[in-house]
Amino acid sequence: QVQLVESGGGLVQAGGSLRLSCAASGRTSSTYAMAWFRRAPGKEREFVATISWNGYIIYYADSVKGRFYISRDNAKSTVYLQMNSLKPEDTAVYYCATSPLASKRGSDYNWWGQGTQVTVPS
């Protein structure tokens, strides 16, 4: 069993930056891929980014590529999402998740955090 706790969300003006963190605890495995998903008001859950256990495989959604950057610190069992050039369209609850292998499909992930709110006003 793994518990994931996201932090770092908040309100930021358009064009600003924010860094999210997700700390894993419990029966964690450094060999698990970690990912970020988000759910905006009125929209379905959307894949954002994922990173393999060694950091060599990284996927980004087209909507965030070039603006968001995912990284991880296995010693701290933590994954990060650096968000730059934020837009109102980025407003959503952001969730982190773990999977045996990197994937863009939410159904492939075994454990999910409770989410952290990111708000970018117009």
C-alpha cells in the first residue's frame, strides 16, 4: 500500500510559475513510474506528465509541453511538477499517481493522491 500526498498548489497569475510536489509513503518502490494528472471544472481527467523510475523516459501532454517539467527524487520518494507560463486553462485539481511502468493511461496507475488545487485567474 502506498500513500501519495500532493502539495504546492495555490493561486498564481497568468504567466506565473508554481511547483507541485508529491511525497510517497508506505510500501513505496523507487522502480515505479510516477505521473501527474489533472481534472479541470467541467472536464474529464487529463494526463499531464509521467516519468520512469530512472528518469530516462518522460512523456508530456501536448497542452503542457515546453511549459511544464516533471522530475523526481527517489531518495525522498518525491515527484515534482514545475509549471511555468501558467494559463487560466491550467486551472484544475492536480493529482499524482504511481504505476509499475510509465503510461499516459490513468487506468494503468495503482495509487493516487488526493489532489492539490491550482488556480490561474483570467
